Amino acid sequence: MIRCAIVDDEPLALDLLEGYVQKTPFLQLEGRFNNALSALESLHKQEIDLYFLDIQMPELNGVDFSKMLGNHAKVIFTTAFQQYAVEGFRVDALDYLLKPVSYQEFLQAANKALRWFEMSGKQSHNHSAEDAIFVKADSKLVQIKLLDVLYMESWDDYVKIYLEGVSQPIVSQLSMKMLEEKLPVHRFARVHRSFIVQVDKIKTIEHHRIVFGKTRIPISDSYKESFYNLLHGRSLMK
């Protein structure tokens, strides 16, 4: 999860960006501010990884505010004035969004931030990002490498964990909710009340069903929007 904040003196822009953040699975909103001075006051009180920052604001503009961040956080600028683009990149912004911002443009910038945090190893620790998890199966603890997981299926009071190259799943008595909280959200997606899939392992989607060999996993209406939002940043779909 990337902990983020929005700073903009336009109420409509604040509401729009907050809605975009809420739709994006790997972003967690930690604050919204209608001026840079308010954001500055909270700078050392909250742990924020990324700011969506308007440039032209009264008293303290976004560029000057970004210079005060140092190594505390990264910035994606949002502004209605294209002439600020060069100045924005001079202060090492991750991206620059010209208002009015569409969700597609927002998501592309957010995915760029996600890649930066992954490469730099500066991800938030709100969710586990380890390479393996331990689950109880057959009265013993079993280590599961996340890289090997294809998908997970709810089965009464148990969860079946299907691994790549292994014919039989690992069966563990735990809830999907508990399992979901342990998984890195940028790699695993809940697509149905009964299924969690590893996004990088998906090769084919047909008629809103994910294909793993002979298995067809349905993408339910409840999870369809968040799943395709996550997928959108990795695809060439419109």
C-alpha cells in the first residue's frame, strides 16, 4: 500500500482525486488538505509516501512545498497550467497531471509511483510484502512462496491454495479475509467472494472469467471495478 495525501485549494478537485484514490487498490488516503500550510503542519505527524499536489495555491505553492519534503515523500503534481510542467520536473516529481484529470491519467501516474516504490524498496508496511507466508495445514506449519501461488479458493471453513506446477492444493483452516490482509495488494486481487488470484500469473481472461488451465474463475460484479482498475495499469486496454 502507498500512503498518500491530496493537497489542492479547489474543493471539486479534492473530491475528484479522493474518489480516484478510493478506486485504486494500492493507494491508501491518509489526508486531504485545502492548502499547503495545513499539509505542512501534518508533515511530521503522519507517515505519507506520496502527495498529489496542486502547484498554484495561495501563501505556499506546491513547488515550494515539495522542496520542503526532502526525502520524506514523493510528489505527483496536478495543475491547470501547462507552463508549470518543466518547473515540476525540476524538483524530481514522479509525474505531472494536467487538469481536468481523467481516471485513466491518474491511474497511469499512480502505477508509475507504484513501480518507483517497488524498485526503491520504500513501500508502506501497512500490508505484508514478504516473499512467503506460513499457513497451518495437516497439523503443521507450511511455508508457501508467494511467487508460486496461482489462486486461492474459499471452501467452507477452509481455503485451498493452488500452486504453480503442483496438482493438489494446500488446504488450510483460515478465512479469506485473514488471508487477504496478509497478501501484498499490488500482486493479489480478490475477484470473487470465493477467489483471490495472483495478477502476474494471469495469462487469459475470457468473458469475465480468469483461465488457469481447465479452471475458470468468475470475476463477480462486486469486485469487477477494482480488479480491472488494477489490471488497467499493466495493459494496453482502453
